Amino acid sequence: MELRRLQYLCAVAEEGHLTRAAERLGIRASSLSQQIIALERELAATLFVRTQAGMTPTAAALALLPHARRMLEEADLGARAVRDTVGRPLRIGVTPARRRPCSPLCTRTGRRSTTCPPHGS
């Protein structure tokens, strides 16, 4: 299951209407409908009862929703953890090589750290 489709499932269930969910997600209603149908095919289950008044989640959708929300929350937490890790300064150790810059970073930036030997030594 794609996380995007789970996000769509949650939006449609919360909004109760395909058009409102599509507006909230910033996509076309026809695209959202196609994605919901694809998720239904993947799961071999009808997820919504479609009427002119809107879309009502079926028992299958109601069973999936809490898991979908947890998966989306876990994915968000994982992405935040990566951003937090990458946002911290990284220390890169390199071995000096004869007559070459100590690292590609020195070559690109033209700067050396205080521990970098003089280039060409």
C-alpha cells in the first residue's frame, strides 16, 4: 500500500465527500477517485459507499482507518527524525593523500579545517 493512497483514504473518510477531500489535498476529484478505486482493487474490498450526498466508509474502511493513521504518523515521525539528524553538523574523517587536497570538500569550497594538512604536502 502506498502512503499517498492511505492519506487519500483518511481525507475522504474525514470529509465524507470526494470533492471536498480533493480540494483539501490539492488534487483533482477524478484523480482522487482513481486512487481510491486502485486502493480498493489492491485490498479486494469496497472502502466507500458512494451516493450523491457523499461517500460513507464501509466496515472495511473503518477497520483500515486506525492503521492507516498510525502508518502515516509513523512515516511523518521517521521523516522528522531524518531531518533532525541531517540538520546537525556532520564530521567527516579523511586520510591525507600526498600532493592532493585532503578531501573533495576542500577542493570545492577552497577552505580547510584546522586539522587539514597544507595542500600538496
